[in-house]
Amino acid sequence: MKRKTKTAIKQTVVIAVVLTGVFIIVSFLALERPDSHQFEVSRPLISEQVWEYKPTVEKYAKQYGVTKYVDVMLAMMMQESGGRGNDPMQSSESYCGERGCIDEPELSIKQGVYYFSQTIKQANGDLKLAIQSYNFGKGFIDYINDNSGTYTQEAAINFSQKMYNTSSNKSIYTCLREEAKQYNACYGDIYYVRDVMEYRDELAKE
């Protein structure tokens, strides 16, 4: 009996030592390899390029009387280009009627701010209507005035469908969003307002 007891005790001690060793090793590894999510590098939603253009946007916002919309216009720039390229506001079409005629960032911003000042005025202060009209063109304001009277997501989809379906050359339009394809709404960006407003809210935090 004594021999069996001694053997059992030895086995128990060995098991305890092994388990303790395993616990120590696991704890050590956990400290050496922490949860990777704790060390993920968060990327700012608003690009540095857009932030760098803020003084220029403020300059022309003051000139055209839309200083309270600086964050909105920076958000639009973020949606348009992320602040990259020579036409960060993508305002060539409103400037000369075609893409690519602006190749200087300050002119792009000047024209973009001016065009937005016109859309917000014609939209009678309806911010979402003005933002979507920057993307669709001021014809969208006339469409809204003749129909719903105010911006809605449904109205944006309907207008895009109408413009796309009546276009004589659909090849010039590209449905970049899968959501737009299902509606056959490939004219402009039907979710432009949604995304710009998200960027604006992010700008307000920083």
C-alpha cells in the first residue's frame, strides 16, 4: 500500500508540474504575441491631401460666400478624388463642359467652390440637393422642383435612371457601384450625398 501511495503521489506531482509548465508557457506566449487588433494602425478617413487643401477651400469659400460649408466641400473633395491629382474637385465639366480641362489644383478648387455656391443658392439652402447637384449637374434641381420638391434618395435614383436611359451614348457612363447597376442608374453617383455626409461627419470630429 505504501508503495502504491508513493507511486500515486509521484504521478500527481509530475502531472501538476507538467500542467504548471504548460500554463507558464501559454501565459508567456500570450504576453509575447498580444491580440493583433490592439496594435492595428488606424488610417484616417480623411486623407492628408484633403487637409492640406483646407486653407485654399477656405479662401474661395470666403470669396463666394459659403464659409459655413467648408467641411462639406472638403468632404466633396474627398469623395471626388481623395485630394489627389491636378483636379481634386473634379470640376472640369462645370468649368469647360468636358473632363480633363483643368490641370491646376487651385483652379479646380476655385471652380468647385464657385459651382457649389451656385448649387446651394439655386437649391434654396437644401444642402443634400446642392451636394447631389454638384455631382449630377444643376439640371437635378429643376427635376426636383418639378417633382418631389426636396432631395430624396429615391429621387436621385429616378433622375439617374432617366438620364442614363435617355442618353444617346451610354458608353460614356460607367456603373462603378453594384447598387447602381441593379437600378440601371449609371448616370452620376446615386449615393454621392450619403458618402459626402459621412465624410463631413468625420471632418467634424477632427
